[in-house]
Amino acid sequence: MKISNPSINIVSGFLALAGFLCLLGSCKKDVESSPTPVTNNDTIVKVISSNFLTGGLAEPISVVSRTLSTGTTADCFKIVTKSTPTDHIQGPWCPSNISDDASKGGIWLENGKVYDVNGAFVKNLATFYNNTTWQMYNTSTGAITKTLTQADCQAAANPNVGVKYKNYCVECLPSYVSNLTKTVYIPVSPVRLSAATAFGGGPGSYGPSVRGIAFNGVVFDAPAPVNAILGAYTLAPFDDAGGHINMGAGYHYHAATGLTTKITQSDGHAAMIGYALDGFGIYEMLSASKTESTDLDASRGHSDKVRGYHYHVDKAGANNFINSLAGAYAK
């Protein structure tokens, strides 16, 4: 089903950039600016490990002691995931010909909207971006130029795309990362802090870049580096579930489109779809009656008596999930 038309590990190039910025002194140490736990009347809802689908895990979830961003230690769930969803298929991403319909391709996120990456969308890229440099198909045959091998994926699915891959649709396949696992630690009992932690990736930020994890074991990643992708005249579509693959992060999500496992709420509240890295629940944007909460804080969270503090994801087209972490996270 298509949405209507209106990274733990991150790409190695961005990791290198983040490390370089830290060497220049733009990153802060957690202990220098850690906010403190707050005491309020919020209901504390612990993480329920049985919410995770075992089929997506590389080993059973265990409890280990980890240092939190506050400098204290706490019990955390150790989740080793294969980043392979068992509740939906992966792909497709790139159509093969400009005659292909929406079932042969994925989706693209632009200016808050979700677009089907069908053949017509690829054919129309020059108009869509108002730039005639875009030419991603053979004008004689209609065949779309796309990555076909693991080597192509390695070279094209990173911020430093070579000239060779200009005007390529980038499609990395699950078989390329079939042996990849990643480990996520989440506090068993979330701790709300006096100030939110900005996600990593920019000057002055020191937090993690991954936002959280879905019940199928796939991470909710940082926003896709759209500027780098488009700057190379490439397109790296997401599948209908909002995910795609690179060799460093494996399969990961950049949008919540409603296709992953969810836990419906008996009171009509938005369904739960996973946990943030601080252990607070992540819920869909809209309630069962298709309304959006109007009292979300800057992190996209709020509290109620049933769920305690929790987050609501951003709209799918925003290339975003939540804005910051309101609680302590495991280092």
C-alpha cells in the first residue's frame, strides 16, 4: 500500500565528520552538561521486553548494567538486532523503467510530503527539482539507471558519492547486510531529566543520533542526509515502511508510515510503535480518531496517567521521528 501523493551505526562519512568536529572542541562531554533527574507525579512505565518480536533479534534480550548519560548506572535491556523486519517485506526501492507503476518502487520524502517513486516520478525529476541535470533514465528504452551490485551500493550509498554514480537511483539489497547485527541499550526504567538532550550530528551536540527502535528490531534513525543525496544527483528511495539500506547501518527507518507492528490503545490513544533510546514509549502521530495531540513539548512528548511520559512521531514526510531525548540514555 502506498501513502498518498500530496543508524547505533550511521554512514561512515558522517561518523568521521562528527569525530573531526569533536576534535575541534565542538562536542561536549556528557558529565559537563548533563541535566538532572526530575521528580514529578508522572506515571513510570517500564520497558516491556516481550513487546519486541523475537524473529528480528540475533539473541534473546538480556538485562545488563550500563552507565547512563547522567553518569549513574542502571539496568538496561541489551537488544541485539538483525535489523531484518519480520512484520513486513523490505523494498522495493527503485523502479526499473519509467513505465513502472507504484508497486515497483518505494517512496521519497520532500518538504513534508510523501511521494511514490514510480516510473513517472523518476521521469519527472528534472521538473520536480527544476534542474535539467536530472536524467536518470535511458530516453530510448525508458530503463532507469540504478545500482545493481553490492559494490555499487558501497560506493553510492554514502555522503561522498563518486561522479560515476551521478543520476543513479540507489538501491541496496537485504542480502548485502544479511550478517550485520547492531546492539541497542535501553534503560529498563526510564528517567525523565530536567532538560532534553539534543541528538548528535551537529556542533555543540553530544547525544546519540539514533532515535529509538521499533518492535521488529529496526532502528528509527537520524534524518536521511537528503542534501548529500540530492547534491550528487542521486535518489535513495525508502520502501513503503520508510526504510532503506546502507552498508554501515543496514536496514533502518527514516519515517513511520504505519506498516510496522503496533500496540493499539484501549482508550483510543495513538498506537505504540516502539521505544526511544531513553526507554520512553514512541507512539504514532495520530489517535484512533485521526487527531493529533496539541500539547507536545519540544521533544514531541507529553504525559498522561496511563502511559506516563511518551513521544509521538512526526509526520512521515518530515524525515524525522522525535526532536530530542527527554530522558537519560545508555552510553
